Amino acid sequence: MKTKAMRQQLIQLGNGAHALAMQMLGNNDDATDAVHDAFVKVLNQPGAYNSKNGPLTPWFLRIVRNHCIDLIRRRRPGSVDVE
């Protein structure tokens, strides 16, 4: 998929991705950061998506979900931030 076409599809997914992140994180700022980070990750590696493995929407939402899970894990008391 060409980067420009992917970017257009991702823009259309923005609200749905933000809604998912809000459900998971419960904080608008964290949700916005999670979706932004997912956009950056995907757009920096456009070759990571392979349309033969399925549609873009679930793939991108899985990236958002995984990023939210990482943020939740970092919030836990006593967790160690390795960054």
C-alpha cells in the first residue's frame, strides 16, 4: 500500500482509534498520546503493513491497543520504566 493512501486511511481511523484508547486509558491526554504514537510508528515503517495479512483497520487498532497496554503497565505501582 502506498504511503499516501495509507495516511488517508489512518486519518479516517483517527476517531475510532481515539475512542478505543479512551476506553482503555480513561484519560483524554493519554489517549491522544497513544494514538499519536501509533500514527508515528506506522508512518515511519509503512512497509510493516502487508495487505495480504488482512485489512488495515484491525492491524492499526491492534497497534493502538498494544500501545495502550504498554502505557497501563507503566502506570502500575512499582513498575520499572526501562526507557
